[in-house]
Amino acid sequence: MKTDTSKTTDTPQATSEFVRMQTSMGQIVLQLDAGNAPISVANFLSYVDKGFYDGTLFHRVIQTFMIQGGGFTPGMIKKPTGPPITNEWRNGLKNTRGTIAMARTSRPDSATSQFFINVVDNGGLDMPKGGAAYAVFGHVVAGMDVVDAIRNVPTGQKDVPIEPVLIEEVRRMTAEEAQESSPDS
């Protein structure tokens, strides 16, 4: 009898996906946690693969909270989205500085395309209100300086940046490409 010596280990690399978000203020590289947030990651990547985020805005910026994008084009024109997804807020990932999470309405399972990047630790978002908290699905691995530059732009009504901050394109990248983008490489 032949013994199978291959291992099926669940390493962080094996359950991670990487994307490059090119903005009008610079590049952000994200590592998405498909192991802990498979629904959110698959949803986000489906929008990435369609080019949905290309030409959208960071439309809500709160310097002491988060930067939000993924739903509006210049002129604050809302893009049509796919159906909402199940909220994965119980996945063990926390809303800490540099994490990316799904934006939603007051209804727990209402997230579609919009996301936000936490610019500070936001433990309050991990506490359920109205039946759920906010589902984190990854974190910034390079470009936190860009996130901080975006968080500091002047804003007007409804926290909309006075000068638009454009998400020019979002594309998948390999783990090797992400490593090369990391400040520690």
C-alpha cells in the first residue's frame, strides 16, 4: 500500500488573495482573507474581475474613522450593484487600523460593493448593533501612507472629499507581486 505523503496545510498564503488598488493619490495593496471571510472576499473579487471599481471614488472620508469607497462615480452617481451578501462579522477578524471591511446599511445582510478601510482601531464596529457588526475581510499590506493621505483630504457635506479621490483601477496580483510591493521587502 502506497502512503500519501502530501500535506494539505491551511497556511495564510493558501487562503489569501491580493489586489492592487491604484488611486489618484497612490497605490494600496490589500491582502484578502478568503479563509476567514470567503463570502466577502469572493464578492469583492467578483467586482474586481468585472472592473467595477475602476473609476469609482472614495466618496466618504472621516479622518478619525475610515475611508469608504466602491459605489459612486464622479458626480456622486451611484453604480448599480449585484445582490447583497451574508454578513460574515463572526469570522474573528477585527476592525483595526489598516483593515478593510464591508460597508452596509443598518440591515445586517445588506453589503454589496462598498467597502471601507479603517484608519484607526474601530472596536465599536466589532460590537453587534441591530443584529450584526461589520465584517472585516482583509488588510493593507502596502500603501498605508496613501490611506493616511486620503484620510486627510478636506471634505464637505456628508464627508465627501472636496477634490475627488479616484479609484483608478483595482486588479488582482500574485503573492510574489504583493511581497515586492511591501515596504519590508
